[in-house]
Amino acid sequence: MTSGPRLTVAQALVRFLAAQYTERDGRRQRLINATWGIFGHGNVAGLGQALLENQSAMPYLQGRNEQAMVHAATGYARQSNRLRAQAVTASIGPGATNLVTGAALATVNRLPVLLLPGDVFAGRLPDPVLQQLETPHAGDLSVNDTLRPVSRYFDRITRPEALVPAALQAMRVLTDPVETGAVTLALPQDVQAEAYDWPAAFFAERTWHVRRPLPEPAELAEAVTAIRAAERPLLIAGGGVHHSEAEEALRALADATGIPVASTQAGKGSLRWDHPADVGGIGHTGTATADDLARTADLVIGVGTRYTDFTTASHTLFARDGVRFVNLNVAAFDSHKMAAQPLVADARSGLEALTEALAGHRVGEAYEAGYRAGKERWERIVDAAYAAEDDSARPTQTQVLGVLDQVAGDEDVVINAAGSLPGDLHKLWRARSPRQYHLEYGYSCMGYEIPGGIGVRMAAPDTPVWSLVGDGTYLMMPTELVSAVQEGVNLNVVLLQSHGYQSIGGLAEETGAERFGTQYRYRAPDGTYTGDPLPVDLAANAASLGMDVHRVDTVAELRTALRAARASARPTCVHVEIDTAPTAPAAQAWWDVPVAETAARPAARKAREEYERHAATRRRHL
């Protein structure tokens, strides 16, 4: 083997990462495009020094919070259809453990991100080192082991030569559409700085082909037979449609067969909202049209979906006796869910194969006319939720969405993750392009929206991005606004001020907890948090972090502010005091949130009665 340069482990890793590429459908692009980093004693003299020397080959991005850096990298990967990714480095101890939430989010959502936390000394001479966890029963355990269960691949590099196989395995997992998620290479701080004579081949450009597996003929034939026999088929588009760039293939199938298409939170936008077959979101946050179709469907065709409990309404939604499932998924694990007929394949390859095999087949005219009429009825509900009769009034949350719908362009990206907005958006937002709707609802992590928006803007620098956050989410993680200002990322943050956790407040009311602990208020004389609202000024906070800020109190001011934000080249926050009166349609399906079986308060007893009524309708699909 040809001898290569003598470099430290950190220098070798940075050089290796700069030479990795992905390729799909003949398009080749850089895999790891940048590294986010916050430095401490666990990585400053290793990866910090290596990044300093290699800034032209590996751009460095300065973050403020380790969790937020992972969110930014995850948003970047999703916007890039998992073909590009970013790395994140943090010091040992709290820097490393702050990565855990972000890693869980990436892995739950099947999105690639490379984590490079510092670790304690492999040589054990300074032991215990600053911030080291001492575990009497295991000498090789460190806080980085908390990343094991939330990583798709984990390795600790305790010798320089171990980096070679570990780095190759890391790239394999990052680029595998089935295995991808968070990948962790824990780097002891002494090993990072240790020099080694590396093989030259380790640094050669390497292209990782992202495969599109075709469906197996027997599985395809069984799926086609099931679809042809169905009288009321319903297709559910999940996030795999986007990751595979299968939107056109899905549209072709819907055009040819007339099968209605509902979407999960991750799959929304797979069809444009005004396509005749698009019936909107499905499940607890779905539309009446999609959920009614689900209750009466005799065949459900899942494409790239994980069938989470929101999608299935906690296994109460697909209610027809004898309902069967066909699952097209690149992951065999997901394709077998719901006791389905599996169709293990890439989403685009599978949809194209189905369209060809179903040539001449179309659903019945009455069924097609029925769901189209339901779609029209729902769009009138959306119009009513969006409408504001008085431009001088304070807007409701759904009216904010209505104004944003008027201002945003077809390619703009709308980002959200938590609170009541995911429900309103899933039911009401009219997605006009494949990547316009960006909901992180696999982990539904408060604080994702701002750093996630930065990652999306970096992946698509000419695309306006709207991060929608409530005041509770904003307070979780506003720190990366500083990064947006520093990098000149003109992110638009729409901050809805409602003075508390309104989403959980509503859920608490429904489940007998009576909005306990969900309002941002002073304590009242009786000790409860029912006094005056807290005098927080989040608009001033955003301005103090360097954002341009528009304060909005009316619908008319909102429209003007959103237009100004979209036209601005600066990071901008639109702070909206909203009317918290509910104007969104109610949930169209159930969600299983267990209610106390015994309770002293009447509200909880009543909620338990309602819970038992719904829980009785749960079923296992076998």
C-alpha cells in the first residue's frame, strides 16, 4: 500500500471527509459540506486545529448550542434529500451530551448527520480528566455512550489506525437510505492529536452510490393484484417520497389510476395541494376528507411511511373490516408494518413499476367523484380558517397562516416542529412545491425551527425560509439567531406570542388536567400560576441578538411585515401578538394520551369516560 502523509487523527479525518461524494441518478455532489463546531479542551487542539488548517477544504461553521448545531445539520440534510450532510463537533462532557437530543431527532427522522464529540483520554494518564464521568464498574464508559442508542453507527477511535475502517463504515451508514441517521465517531482528545503514517488511498476521492432498489417481481405482482381488486384504495405518502425525489412518479400514478393520496406530516407536498387526487393530511392532525376515506378504505397503500400513531390515530383510523395494507418502502422493517403485503423498493422505482403494471386500471367513477367533492368541502373550511374579516383586528393563528399563504412564493419553505402549529399546518397549509412543507414531527422537538431553518437556507441559499415558532418554542432555543446574523443567513422567523404552552394547554384540558402548568403568568395569591401575564419582550430579545424585528398587532400590519421580511436580505423576526381564540378545525381523528383511571376532580373523571370510549375502538391489524 502506498505510503501517504503523516497527519494527526483529526487532520486525517478532516482530509478524508473532504474527499467523500454521493451519486444518485448520475448526479455527483459533496457529501460532508461543512462542519459545525463549539470548541473546548476535548476538541480544540485536535479537530479545532485540523479545521483551522483546512478551511478551504472543509468550511467551518460557528455554533452557539450543540443541540442546535445538530438541528441545523439535520435541516440541511432533509432539504438536500439526504444526499448531502454536515458534521458537528463538540467537546467532552456537557458539550457531547448536548448532542443527544439532536442525534435522536436525526435518527428518528432517518436523516444523516455526522457527530464528532471529543472523549476522555484513551491512554488514561490524566484520569479523571475535567468533565469525565467516573463509573466504578466500567473503565471504558464515558458520557459519549449516551449517544449509542440514538446513533445508527457508533465507534470510539482509541488508536489512530482504527479511524480507517470506522470512517468508511460511517460513510456507508450516512449514505444508505435504509440505515441512515446520526453517526457518531467519539474521538478521545489524546488520540485526536496523535500522528500516524496514513495510507495514501485513504484520502482518494470516493463516491458513494445511493441505490434505488427495484421491487421484487413476486411482491410487485401481489401488490398489483391487491390494488386492482380494491374498491376504495387510499394511498398514504410519507417522507420517503421526498427523500427519493419520487413526487413526479407519485403524480403519474395518481393521474393514471385516480387513487386518492393522503399525506403524513413528513410526506405533505408529495402532491401539490390543488391536484385533484390530493386529499390532504391524514390522522389525528389530518383533514376530514382523508380521515373519512381512511375509515372506509378496503386497501391502504403506504409509500415511504413509518405509520406513527398520529398517522394511524393510535390504531383507530383504519376501521373497515378486512382492510388490508400494501407498503412500498426501501426499508423492510417499515414495509412489514400493519401486517402489510410488503413491497421493498425505492419509492420512485416502486411507484414507476406500479404505474406500469396498473396500466388501464382506474378507481370507480363514484368513488373518485365522492372524494373530490369531499376535497372541495374541506377547502371551504380552509378558506374560512384563513379569512380575516377585520384587518385592524389581532390575528388568530390560522389567520397568520392565511396571510403567510398569500405572501409566500411557491418555492418558499415553511418550517415548524412543535406546539399547536403542526396540527393547524397539516390540516390547512396548501403546499405548492415538494419541499415547501418542512415539519419535523418524528421527534417534534421544540427548538428545532430556528437552527433547522438555518440548515435549510444553507442547503437552498436562494429559497426564502419561514421558521414558525410559538413563544414557548422560541424560549427553548433562540441562540442560533446569532449564527444566522453572523453568517448572513436571511432567515425569516415568525414568532407567535400566546403567553404559554397553548397546545399542551388544550391537550391538558381535554384529558382532565385543566391547563395545569401551561400558562406563562405570575403566581396568584393562592400559589397557582394564574396571575398577570409575564412581562417578557421576545421581540426585544430577538433584536438584541442582531435580528431586524417587526412588531405586529393587526392583520394589516402582519401582511406588511411578512412582505418586508421576504424582500429583506437580513435575518428578520416578525413578532405577532395573536388572538388565542380557536379558529382551526377540530381534530378529525383520535390520539391516545392515557387519562388517569382514578381521579378526585370531575374534569379528569369525565375525560376518562371519553378516553375509554375511544380506546375501545383500537385494533391490531393482523
